[in-house]
Amino acid sequence: QVQLVESGGGLVQPGGSLRLSCTVSGTIFGIYMAWYRQAPGKQRELVARITTDRSTKYLDSVKGRFTISRDNVPGAVYLQMDSLKPEDTTFYYCSNFPNTWSWGQGTQVAVSS
């Protein structure tokens, strides 16, 4: 059973930055990975994904502000979030793409002045 542990969230002012980290129990070599987010009462949405050759794709609303990266061994995925906006406030989760693993606890991001 793959275990995912997200960290790096917190409270930041609009325009600020955060770097989220996700550690995976085991290697992620050969696996597409992604960051998702979900606000209470809303569906989880795909924020960014990264392929095995490090090709990336982003949700339109975060393009140019967020950057996803990965380390295959040990397995880790990162999300650099710059120019944060209040609408980025929610819980963030990492997983494989498309998601088939059990979700971790996520990390909470709050953007507020």
C-alpha cells in the first residue's frame, strides 16, 4: 500500500509563495504524478501533473504561478506556488495520475491578508 505524506502548507499573504512537498513510500519511477486540491463541499480538482519524462500540465488558473517537479528515488513530488491568490486557499493532495492510490491527509494552504 502506497503511503503519501504532504507537507509545506500554511498561511501566507496574497502574492506570497509556498513550496509543498509530498513523500511517497517507495520509488515513483515510471509513474505519472500530480497535485490535486479540494475545497470543502467541492470536487477534487487536478492542479498539476508531471509525466515520467518531466513533461508538465497545469490547471489554467495556476499556469505561470505554480511549478510541479519530482524526484524518483526516493519518491517525492513538489509544488512551488508563487503569486498566491485567496482563491488558492484549500487542501492540497498529491497522488499518482490518474489517481488510483488512497489519498494522504493533505496539506492546508490559506492565502489571506
